[in-house]
Amino acid sequence: MKKLLKNAVVFLKREDGPTAVEYAVMLALIVVVCIAAITAIGGASNQTFSQVGSAIKPS
């Protein structure tokens, strides 16, 4: 039981776990921002291409 408790204390004192979690959270935030930016740019470019396409269509 002492060995298990000692291993738990050593695990909690190590900095590797929290650092990995912090990197994962930062990566998730970057992915969310990228998806939002791509969605916004995609909608704006779709609207622009639709306007250009309807403007050059022969009537």
C-alpha cells in the first residue's frame, strides 16, 4: 500500500501530465479558431463567387 501511495505522489508531482493537458487545450482552441475562420471565409467567398457567376451569365 505504501508503494502505491508513493507512486501516486510521484505521479502528481511530475510536470509532464499537466503540460500535456495544457498543450491539448491549446491545440483544441487553435482548431476551433481555424474552423471558425474557414467557415467565415468559405461563406464570404461562396457569396462572392455566386455574385460573379450570376453577373457573367448570358441573359
